[in-house]
Amino acid sequence: MNNCSKLFEASPHLHIAIPAMNELEYLPLTLQTINNQESNYKYTIYICVNQPDNWWQEKENEKFEVCKNNEQLLLYLAQLNNDKIKILDFSSKGKGWTRKKYGVGWARKVLFDHILKIAREDDLIISLDADTLIPSNYFQLIGDFFNTRPTANVLSVPYFHPLGDNYEANLAILRYEIYMRCYLINMFLINSPYAFTAIGSAIVIRIRALRKIGGITPMKSGEDFYLLQKLRKMGHIHQWLPEVVKPAARFSNRVFFGTGPAILKGAKGDWTSYPIYHPLLFQEIKKNYELIPTLFHEEIDTPFITFLKQQFQDENLWQPLRKNSKNIEQFTKAFHEKADGLRILQFFKVKQKELEITDEKGMIDSLSLFFGTIPDFLTPSFSFEELTTEQLNILREQLFAYEMLLRKRNDEHIP
């Protein structure tokens, strides 16, 4: 067997996991971008068409229309007669979700569990959404990335929401991206282990890593965040790829938080769940990171440590960690297990509200920190509500470019 054949045999199989609910309009476009892939890697597409089974009984509202949309989608997929597409039907009458088992979290779990049963250790799950477009070299880039990095287990892929025809949706998605990018950049700048963006359509996982953590924990939404956090506690998350995935910018109430609900709430003027956190809050976390060697030997008080004790309802939070840690490296790991990405976000929400920091203040001071200057249209008294899509897009583009730089720089330091 020649070297090329050996490399081909060793190459990972790509398992494309796509949850779909009410996606007859969008999924064909996504499948077209998959069909256009120029890749040497073999792949299989798994589509979980889903909704609660009792929606079939609600014929007077939009839930029944979702069922009918899913029904048409199943017919469309069957007519494609594509042996690369495997359909997981959790939508037809009698097959939908029952009781509390429903939502995109359960759809991803069903997809991932199905793939785990048949995949090899070095195979890859590429998590996509039904409304996400990918470049023609996406599969090749991902296959090459993991094939040349045998220790890599997780990739959080860069993303970029294309703007559409809906002015209100464009305003909202730009604001949401600004929130997401300011958060990630600030987390990069303090070297937080939990500097990652959780977008379900932009995650790639090696099978062995998913098996090691016991698969995905199903949730009605936010499953991508908890999945990445779990994987991060096991090892590094890679963040860099020279291409981006392009999720659709659209209103959605199918999950409880995430992109769709964010822009739905944002269009109504409610951004309380997605504030622009002030850089000083990140600096507070950085200060705690720097105090870990001191905390290894003695008790210290900081706002974040006090907050953690309250969250865990444990005034003796650190002594068991000291007792079970042979050295500072083990204690540091144990600290980050407690002070994880969820706890940091919870701390930010509390403190931002306590300090009455506006999103506008967070924006201006973040840009000043990142770039040393701010655009002329951001006056000291500016309001997000007064910014145009063009102005918001200028901010988005600037943050995107800096984030990509930091993603690449961060990846270069992962062993």
C-alpha cells in the first residue's frame, strides 16, 4: 500500500449532524453548499427532522404548520434519493418528542448518539444548523486540520451572519454579534480558559472526545455552550480556521436563548440578556487568575470569590481543593473547574446590573481598550437605538477582524 493510500485509510470520516424543524425554506440551500464541497474526505449527512408529537393535535395555530412543514421536508429529503443523507424522523405522527424531551438539544443528542454508535475514534462530527451556509472548501479544511493535528479534539469555527432583506433582523443580528465578539475578545485578552464562542452550527468534535465526556447533555437550548464547556475542562478548544460558517440572520422562538431568540428580543428593544459587558469585569476575573498561587496557600477575599462561595453555598470552597492538589498546577485546574464559563457569565450579569453599567459605556470602553480609539459616530452620549445598520456593521467588521487575529494567535499557542 503506497503512502497516499495509507493516508486516505487513516483519514477521518466526516459525520454532518443537522437538526431541522420548520426548515423547508432553508435546508435545501444548506444541502446545496454541502453538495458543492470540493473535498477528498468521505462524509455522511444526518438530519433529525423533529418537533413535539402533540403539535399534530393543535390544528388552529402555528405549531400544526410546523408539523406540516416538517412533513413536506421529509418528502423532499426522500425524493432526493441521496445515499449520503440519513434521515432521523422525530416528526411524523407518533414519532415526535414526548413529555419534556424536545428541542434542539434533544435533536443534537439523538444525532450525536446515532453517530457515536457507528463512528471510529478519529472520525469527526461537524455540527451544522439547517440554515447555515458553508464555503466549498469547508470539509477539506476541517479534515486537513484534524488529520495534521492528531491531538486536536475540538474546533470552534469562526462565524459571520450575512445580512438579509429584513431591516429589523439586520439591526438585531449586528447588535447580537457585537455582544458576542466583545465578550470573546475580552476573554482572549485575559487568557481565560473559557474564551470560546458557542454556536451550534460552528462546532467540530472528534469522536473519541465526545465519547470520553459521555456525549452531549440534552437541553431545550444552550446545549452548545455546555458541550464546549465540558470539552474545555477535558482539553483545549481550537478556534482558528481561515474560513467562516454563515448562519442565517432571522427571528426565531424555537429555543429559549441563542441567536434566534436574541434578535427576536432585541428587535423589541430588550437586550438585558445580552449586554456589552464592561472590560473592568473581565479585569476582575484576570485579577483572580493572578491570585490563584496565593489562594493555593491561604484564604483571600475578592468579589468573584465571594460570588463563587455564594453560588456553591460553601464558605469552605477551596480547602478541599488544596487538600486534593499535590501542586499549584493541579490546584489551578481545580480552580478553573469551579470558576468555569457559566460562573463567569453569572458573575458578569450580577455585577453589570449592580454597577448600572450601560451597554453604550461597555461598548465605548471596550473599543478604547481594543483599538485605542473609537469611531466618530460613537459620541459620549450615543445610543444603540440611534445607530444605523451601516454603523453597526462597521463595528461588527472591526471586531470580527480583531477576533480572527486573536483566534489565530491563540491557536498558535495550543500545544
